Amino acid sequence: MSAFLKSIDNKTWKAVLKGWEHLVALDKDGNKTVVLKPEEEWTTAEDELPFGNSKALNALFNGVEKNMFRLIKQCIVAKDAWEILKTAHEGTTKVKSARHRLLTTKFKNLKMLEDENIQDYHLNILDIENLFDSLGHKMFEEKLVRKILRSLPERFDMKVIVIEEAQDISTLKVDELIGSLQNFEININNNIDKKCKDNALISDIDDEETQRDLRTMKVCYRLLHYLEDNSIRS
């Protein structure tokens, strides 16, 4: 809504920030009274004054759902309507504080599930980040990056070690981290598929010792291949 109001024009957004006062009538000495000046008596210049307020109020009236509209439909000043909506959505100071504590606990306990993929987990992180932002608390990239690295399943342990050793976590962006983890996840899934096919072939071999030797050779080969890849990248 902030972005939409700003996109209308500068006067519209300023009307929300600064408010607007209805013109009042003047007495015979030119002093302001408490009597509102009828709109039909406004001058051409005075007609321009409430445009920003009117545009902002119209945007707010049309931008909220029915129940929210009931809260602001009596407002004639956009700033008043804006403050009512902020309180309705964000709550009072005590409510916001309570919501922040609950959200902090949720963020602390959040972990990626074994059957969850990186993309879905990233969306969960973004949802919590947006909730913090709505409460006026901006989350830094480094905090999000460290949270993601600490809350991944064991299958990502090797990748996490490589990232922590090879990169400066304080400058690593969330999008860069997610891209790297998604690439690693794809490789894991490909290896699992290949392993299933290989195991199917191994099961046809009756000799247990031969089966054990084949498995050992495969593990050593994959570990060597992984270490070579990461050595080249670093």
C-alpha cells in the first residue's frame, strides 16, 4: 500500500504522512475560526489543496477488504485512516511486542524437514522475514544465512562445511546461498538415483565379499570425486 500511494504522486504520500486540515472560515479581521469553510466557497487555489488527501483516502478505501473498510469509512483525513489501519494490522505496542516474541521463538526453532526441499524451506524463511519486517524489525542477511546453515538436515553437512571454510559468511547473500544449496541438492538426488540403480545390479551378485568390495570402491570413488571438485572450485 505504501508503494501504491507513492506511485500516485508525491502529494498523495505526503498527505498520508503529514495529514490534511479542512479549510476554516475567517472572521472579519482575517483570523481563523473553528467553522469549516464550505467547499463551494473555496477559491481555485484552495481547490488544489485537498487533492493529495482525496487521492490517498480513495486509494485506502478501495485497497482494503470489507471489514477493514468499516473501520475507516468515517474518516475524512487520509492520515487518520492510515493510522487506524496500522493499528488494526500491527496492533498496539504491547501486542506488537508479544507478536515479536512469538515470532522470535518460531524463527529460533525453525528447521528444514527431511522431506522438504531447499526451495520450500527458503519460502518458509522468507515468510518469517516478511513478518518481522511488518513489525518494523529488519533482519540482516548474515543472520538469515547463519540460520539456514545451522538448520539444514545432515545430508547437507559436507556442503555446509565447504561453504563455511571457503566463503565469508558475513558477506554471503541469501540468494547466493540458496542457489548453491539447490545445486548441491540436485547432485544429491542424482547420486541417490544412481545408487539405487547400482544397488540393483549389486544385488544380482551372490558373493557377499564381492558386494562389500564393490560398495567400498564406489564410496571411495565418490569421496575422491567430491574432494577434487571442491578443490578445483576453491
